[in-house]
Amino acid sequence: MSKSDQKVVQYLGEAHASEVGLVSVLQSQIAMTPRGSYREGLEKHLGETREHARRIQERLGELEQGRNPVQAVVGLAETLIGQTVALSKTPFDLL
């Protein structure tokens, strides 16, 4: 895998972590929002965000087929760290 492909995989991993974190934030906001047009907008945004995360993950899978095992482990670690950071922000976002 070329350096540019590695960078794309890195950026996609970070984007995926952000999307997954946003899913959690949107779910918590929806839980606190009364029925109405604002909640409907949040629910629509949640659906779009889930679709983004799915599409990013799909593309990552395509790109990572050519990776060596060490790169795959590093990529997984980066994704897990990114998701942990995004999820740890959720309580602050609720405030």
C-alpha cells in the first residue's frame, strides 16, 4: 500500500470514529427532545450519520484488503482511540 493510500485509510478511520461518536451524541439528544419537528430533524440526521459511518467502514474494508497485518493493527488501534475520545465527549455534549 502506498503512503498516500495509508494516509487516506488513516483519515477515513478518523472520520469513521467521528461519525460513530456523533451517533451517540444524536441518540442522547433525541432521548431528551420532545416529539416535534426538531426531534424529527435529529432522527433524520441520525439516520444519515449512521449511513455515513457504514459507507466509510465499507470503503475502509476495500482499502485495507491490501494492507499488511501490522498496518491493520495500527489502523484498528487508531480507530478505537478515536471512538473512545468521541464517546468520552458525550457527557459534556449533553451539558
